[in-house]
Amino acid sequence: MNLSIIIIHYKSPELLKLCLGSIRDHVLNQIPELETLVVDSEAQTETGEILKEKFSWAKYLPLTKNVGYAAGVNHGLKNAKGEHVLILNPDIIVTPGSVQKMLECLDQNQDIGLCGPKLLNFNGQTQNSKFRFYRPLTIVYRRTFLGKMPFAKKHLADFNIKNLNPGSKSFPDWLMGSALMTTQAALKKVGLMDERFKLYFEDVDWAKRFWENGYKVAYLPSAAMLHYHIRQSRAGFDFLDVFLRRETRWHIESAIKYFFKHGLKYRSGENLLNYDKKAQ
């Protein structure tokens, strides 16, 4: 099996139909030995009916509970048979040639273990999906009024890697988890996602572990996908979001777990990779 596409779904059937439709139109008949798996947390009858009636070629993996994003990904990975694995959110629309370019990137660069496409709004505007690893101050500046101060804006611009050309292939510390491709060979070394992160930071943690295990993380702008992105952890009231949105509380909780696991000191992916090489 060449490629397994895993879609992590949770109560968004209309988006799922659009995502599967784009796979049918732009991937299904273009890539040999392909399987598509839909992991459905807190599964609803409607989702199974949609797949049976409109997308019978997709394998349905329903879960009775909302197990969280990382556990959903891992459930898909445990059932995936492809040498390459593409993990998608249901709010992703695959465009012609994008998946093929990601496959080529991994096949032609054995030192790259994880890659992601350029993500676009539906008006064609590029979303920022590549970042440096979090520092504790990053959370503070993003969550409080301090983020409006000049020194904080400089910090956040660095976090968002604003100085890189968005049209060039690059190697950021981590990529937004909405669309990621890896290989079974890399997974054997890096392992599955850490399920202690129910939602948020699982993609940051995973990327760090790729770097620590000798693999680069690549941003591939030549592969573009549409992304209907809503920042659920933010209501626009800064620190008050903690009291207004459970997603905000999950984000902060995951951040605390991340810093307990990896420490407070910032080290770039490139530094982690070079440290790994020296250790060998």
C-alpha cells in the first residue's frame, strides 16, 4: 500500500463531505494503492450513512467517545497500511497535485520525516501554518493585552516566522496539524502522538520528537490546500477567554503539559537535529 489518508472527524459532516469529495476528485484515481480512513469521534449515525451512500471507498472507523485529537490520529495510524500517511482535518480541501508533491518530497528527501502544505483561505490568502517552538512568553503575549506591546509583537513575529519567504520550501520548528504527511519508517522511530494532549500542542510535541529523532520538518508551499480555519480557543477577549471558552482552557492546560515535558528553554528544530547527530 502506497498511501493511507486519515481524516480525523468530529461532528462536522458537511465539511467531511467536501474533504472526501476533493480526495475523490484529485487523489483517488491519481495515486495507486491508496486507502482512506475516517476516524469519527463520538460517532453519529449521519456520518456512517454519508460514507455508505456517497463515499463507499472510504473505510469508516467510528468511536463511541470523543477521545481527543491525538488519540484519534493514533487510532487511524494503528489501522493504516500505507507506507506514507497523510493526516487531514475534515476542514481541508485537497487541490490537484498537492498530495503527489508531498509524496515526492518525502521520497526524494530521506532526511525529511514530516511535511505539510501551504494552507490557503478560500479567498486565496495564505494562512500562517509554520512556527517556531513555543516559549512561555509566547502564551502570555497571545493571551493577554501585552501582545499589543512592541516587544511582544516582535516576539510573536518571530514565533510566526514572519521573516521567511512563504513561497519557498523551509524547515520550521513545527507545522499546524491540519494537514501532515509522514512515513511508516519515520513513525517506527518517532512513535505515535502523545495522547496526554487531548487537544492542542500534540502537533508541536510530535514535530519536536521528529527533530529529536533525526528527521527534518518541512513546509512545502508548492503543495497548497484550502483550509476552513476557525481559531476555537480564542473569543477575542484576551485573558477572559479562559473563563468564556473551554477550548482556551484546554490550550493552556496543554501548554503546561508541554513545558513540563520539554522544559522552558527554547531550542530550534535545527539545534535539536544537530544535537542528535553529535550524540550519534
